[in-house]
Amino acid sequence: MPDTRTDHDSVSAGQHHSTMRGWYAVSILLVALLISFTDRLIINLVVDPIRSELTLSDFQISLLQGAGFAIVFALAGLPSGRLADSTNRRNLIIAGITLWSSATIACGLAVDFRFFLAARVAVGLGEAALIPAASSLIIDLFAARQRGTALGIFALGATFGTGAALFFGGLMLAWITAGLFETIPLVGTLSPWRQLFLLAGLPGILLVPFLLLIKEPLRRRSSGLLPLSGVAARLIADNGTVLRVCMVKGALGMGDYALIAWLPTLLQRAYGMSPLEAGSLLALSITTSGVIASLAGGTLSDSFVRRWGVQTRVVLLLGCYTLTTIGACVIFFVETGEHAAIAFAIWALGSIGGYVIGHVVMQESVPNEMRATTIALSLAVTALIGIGLGPTLVPLVAEHIYGGEGALQSAMATVSLVAALVAFAIVWPPVRKGIVALRAQFP
């Protein structure tokens, strides 16, 4: 008979089935995640105008895209995770969204590199609170058989947020250039890229009243905040499964942010597209793949749990990282903007699917008392390795390996391929254990 056991802290289905309250929370948190990714990534559409007006180099731009955001995002993530494991998670999210939205507006007022960098640091500080608190909250609202689906739907916020940053950012730039906002006092006199940041910061502030309607759920089987020694012991238990999934997110994040940061610029520089054309094409690419990956990854992994047990969920990561490797290889050979978008879609299908499944694997491998901390650790690793290195490695690889900024495409492909191969190597031990558990179901 198939093993249909759920994890140790599941409660009876009658007590723990999803409710309207739970799905309302998921939907609002999805929108919050969408806004956070939009505010994080909107800079990628206006690289050249910012560089020109503030007299910046590609390297300085990469710091604004990556390290300037990532370092504080990583450093603030772990304290935010610990807070989410011990305090009201909804209120923590509200504080975070208020901070990062205000900081996004401040980006549009930057007068030099240092001002802009400080604003990006504040964006990272605010966004560090969202995913650990929201993920922990969602886990307490749903049973193990539904968590993959719930977290997959929540993860759509990242997908749509990336797409929204590219599509609506491009659309907004077109409206701004056409003079649609020039009659607004103070705003209308600013450069188009500055107006874009000001307008991008408003939705987060408007979402706060809807967040206030979310009620903090009871923590399931929680006995208080776990000491750091206990957290460390759980991370390295079971051949380091949780730590490995955290690390693999960082490795894949390096490829994610190398592509997200520079693809809009590549499409404009090399293939003659406008910001709206580049944004629309990439938004379509990542949104289509992201929706498929988020929903299919969550529901398929839940199906594995129902049929063969929780321990088999991790096996699906093997297929996800195969897709990222294929996508990275294809990027080397594309010759049109449309083909580049298709390659990016293949990459995103694997990366986002792996993100959703890995998210649930980590949450099911630790007790309630350290769930938000675990997610915060994975985000810290993603920020330091992925966001911190990905955007910056691309111009460095282009310059020092391929001979100059004209080799942007080859540099992006190289960084993403290395990221995919490293992810394979890191995640193989827990995947192999999952394969053994799966085979045991078929004597």
C-alpha cells in the first residue's frame, strides 16, 4: 500500500482544512509578494537612463541591482525570521511593506550613487520580513496535503511580480514618455525613470488596510522559540537536507538574477527593442512559465505525498534542475530576442518549480519553532549568492572572459549554466534518498 503519512505536526483534517480565512490570507500575501518583486526589479528596465543621468558605470548599476539590495536583505533576513517565529507575523509584514514601498519612492529621488544605494538598502531591509513570515503563516493555515498548493499559489506573486516589473514597468514608461503624468505637481517635472519609481512605490502602501484584515493563526505544535544551537542541529540533520536545499536556492538564484537583471538590457542593446517591447516579451515568458511551474510544482509534489509519502517530494527537484541546465545552454545559441525569451522561459520553468518544491521540503523537515528562520536562512543565502553575485558576475565575466560589454549574452549563459550545475551537485544526496524511498513503494 502507498505510504500516505503526513508530517509530525499535522492535525486532523476537520481541524486543519483550508478555510476562506486561509485563502484570503494567501491571496493578499500573493499580492504583497507581487509588489515586492516589482519594486525590487523595476530598476532593470531603466538601467541606461539611470546610468546616463547619474553618470554611473555598469558595475555601479550592478551593485544597485544586486549587492546593494542583497547584502542587507540577507543580513536582515535571519533576525526577521526569528521575529516571525516568535511575534505577530502579520504586523511584521505590514512594517516591512511600509518600509520598502517608501524606499522605492526614495529611489526616484536619488541625486547620486550613494543616495540611490541607501534607498536600495532600505528596500532590501523591508522586503526581508515578507517571505519568512508569510510562509510560516501559510503553513499554519493548511494541512500537509495542501501546503504545496497553497505555497505554490503564494509563489505566483514572485512570478507575476517579475512579469509586472517588466511589462507594466515598460507600459508605465511609455505612458510617462507620452506625457500622461506631466500635469501631476512635482512628479510631472521629473525624468521618466524617476516617475516610474515614484509610481511603483504606491501600491504597497495601498495594500496595508487589506493586510490588517488577516488574522494571525495559532502556531501548530509550537513550544516557543528554538535556541540557535537547536536550529543548527536541525539544519545539518538527515545528511544536511535542509541546509542543502537552502544552498541550492542560492546557487540557482545566481542564475536567476544574472538573467533577470541583464536580459532587458540585452534585448534593448543587441536586438533593438524598446523598454516596452523588451518588458512585454520577458513578462510573457516568465509569467507563462511561472504560473505553470508554481501550480504544477505545488500540486504535483502534493500528489507525490498523497501517493508515496512526504519523503518523496524532493525527487521532483531532479527534473526542475534538468530544465534549468537546458535553458542555460540554449541561451548561448539564440540569435533573436524572441528566442532569448524562450530560453529564459525554459530556465524559469525549472527554477520556479524548484523554488516552490524546495520551499515545502524545508518547511516539512523542521519543527514549527524554526520554520520562518529556515526560510529566512534560504533567502539570506539566495540574496548573498544569487542577488549579490548574479548581476555583478555578468559584466565581470563579459569583460574578463569574453573581452568586453558586447559579450553580454555569452556572459549570462555562462553564469546561469554554472549555477545550474552547482545546484545539481548540491541537491543530489537528498534527491537520491527520495528516489530510494520512492522505489520502496514498488517492490
